[in-house]
Amino acid sequence: MNFKVANNIEKLKILHSIIKRYSSQFSNNSFDVVVVGGGIIGCATARALLIENRNLRVGLVEKENKLSFHQSGHNSGVIHAGIYYKPGSLRAKLCIKGLQMTYDYCNKKNIPYKKCGKLIVATNENEIKRLIDLYERGMQNSTPDIKLLDEHEIKTIEPHCKGLNAIYSPHTGIVDWATVTQNYAADFKHMGGKIFYDFKVESFNENKNGRALKLRAKNNEVVITDYVITCGGLQSDKLSIMTGCKDEPYILPVRGEYLLLKSDKSYLVKGNIYPVPNPDLPFLGVHFTPRMDGSVFLGPNAVLALKQEGYKWNDISIGNTLRVLKKKGVRKLLKNNIQFGINEILKSIYLSKQLRELQNYIPNIQLNDIIRGPSGVRAQPLWSNGKMVEDLVLDCASNDPNESVKYRVLHCRSAPSPSATSSLPIADIIVDKMFKKYPKLKL
């Protein structure tokens, strides 16, 4: 009799374990895949997972109280056409593909955009050879319909712009990328995805029952999942280290401070006006960007943010700044660009200094025509040798399935500009990588 009771109890325990495991698969916080990060890459990736397999349970966790809170909501809003990037590189291919995919998506979803074009303008003789080289690069990249203009032809596109020669890219456009991100998220939710807000991931741990992994937030909220993709932007290096990845590429927070052209002078700018890139400098320099709301951004400069998400000079984290400055690659980059860095700081303080650069392109702009505008913080990936990461970097700490946390978390560590333009094809690459590495997701 005692044996029968003991045997029944053991069967009940096994049944309870099976029920617990089964029910955990379908609880509100249980998923096949969780995407960390509610920016444009995270939302595009979550959406792409369900397009590929509608049977998956996919969740997305975002540490802020809304989507596109940081880079995806603080940018110039340009749809790039792929002129600048090294021919044959993944970055160039993704931009060209993303350009058309973005316009197709916006048309399908009735998202407003303007195909206002772009001029890349040489203002002196020294820039003309670099401009022609850039034109050849654009041609190799199959950038659509670009052409070289002389100084008279420039005036037909931008009557108030001064230049010797220019590249004209008619398919460069503008859009509100935050709106695009919201549409990606709406698609995701429509297909059954679930979004968690105010979920700042504090740990990735092995889960004992049901799903393989447990993600715990700072507020102690928990989700369980079999696999994770992180698209953390400014936090991507920290998230990667949490699962055992190497510390590089690490993220240098670079703040860009825009000026605004006063509304009564907005007629001076019709489309995007960009400088010829200087290969000796780490960032592009000032440019003119019309916005969907009719305003015109001028700039930005590029200064080290003193906080990982520091949008103002008084946004300071001593601990984070010291953490960043301890990185060998950061020190090398700063050492090699001391004069550039000082100049960018001076442009932040004195509007007149930035004005002089703007007047190289549109001489009619005066100091009383500009005011301070918003800022954005770029997640600039950096190698330990001081070189900026030029392409997409996906990382996983281990290929050993026995190391559950290290094996089951894939990190997007670098999605360099123009990641918004390239967001749809980048998402496709991430999802393809997931399905190849974890065939179970295809079922």
C-alpha cells in the first residue's frame, strides 16, 4: 500500500513538472525569442522574426517608456543613397538595398517622406579630386541616377548654394525614422508580438524550468525565453559583456549638436547639402538637412558625450566617462584627432565658429538666422586600435550549446550609419543568422 502511494506521488510530481513546463511555454512572459532594444533595428528584427515564422512567440523588451527613445528618435531623418561607402562592402550593399526597401515600405504604409535629393558640394579646388573619387565610388556602388554638376548647375538645384562642383543624388530623401520604427512595432504586434516597456535588462541567467533563459529587469520583472537577440545601440557593448563576449568593439557615445535655421530663412535650403568628406577627419562635418516638419537642421558637430546617453553638457556620469576613457581605442582616437576635437568643442560654445563653415555653402546665412537646436548621441563602435567599425558586427560568446547563456544570446554590436536606411535588410541578416545557428526556430 505504501509503495503504491509513493509511486502515485512520484507520478503526480512528474505530471506536475510536465504541466508546469508546458504552461510556461504559453505564459505572458514566455517566448521562443526575446529581442532586447526598442530602437529601429530592434523593432525591425522582431518584425522580421515573425514574418519568417508566424508560429514563433516573440517578445521585445525596451528599457525606456517608449520606442525609438534614443538614436532612432534623435537623428537627421535622412534616407541615404549609398554614395560614401567602400564598394563591395556589406555597408554599401545594405544601404542600396535599404534605400529601395524603405521607399517601398513607406509607400505601403502611407508614411510621409520627401525625395528632396542631396548635393555633395566642393567649395574649393582641393576638394574637387576627392569629389570625383567619391562620384566614382557612388557609381561602383550603383547609387541610382547620381551625376556631377558644375557651379551653374548647382544653382538650378540649390539657388542659394555656392560651390565649384557637386554630386547630385536625386533619390536621397527625408523621413521621420521614429514614425517608421512605430510602424515596424505595429506590424510586430499585429503578428502576435508583445512589447515590454521600462524593462532594463540587469541579467541573463539560465532558467531551471521550461524555457532555457531568464532575463531579469532592474525593476525585478522577468521574461523567460529560449533565445535572445540584443539590439542595444548605446548599450550594446555592456549587454554583450554581460553574456561573456569580449569588450570590443566598444561603444563611444558621440553627441551631435544641431543648429536650427529660423523659419523665415528656411527658403535658403531646398534639399540636403553635404560637404565632401575629409578622409583625415573622423566625422563628416556640417551639413544642411530639411526636416519633415519644414524646419532645417544645420550641423551637427561631434563631441564626446560625458554620459552614455548624454544629450547636454551637464549630462555627466563620471563613472561612465572614466570607463570609456580607459579604453585603449578611445585614447588612440582622441590622441590622433586632438585638433579636431578642440574645434568641435569650440563650435559647441561659439555659434559664430560653426556659422563660418555653413557660410562656405550658403553665404547668405547670418548669425541672427540660426538658433540652437536638438542633440543626438551616436553609438560609435570602436576597435581597440582606435579604428571606427565600418560594418555590421554580430557576436555570440560561445558556439557550445552546453554554455546556455553564452550560446543562446546573439548580439548586434555594430550597426553603423546609415543603419536606419538599412534597417530592413539588417534585420533580414540578423534573422537569417539566428535561423542558421538555431534550426529549432524554423519549426
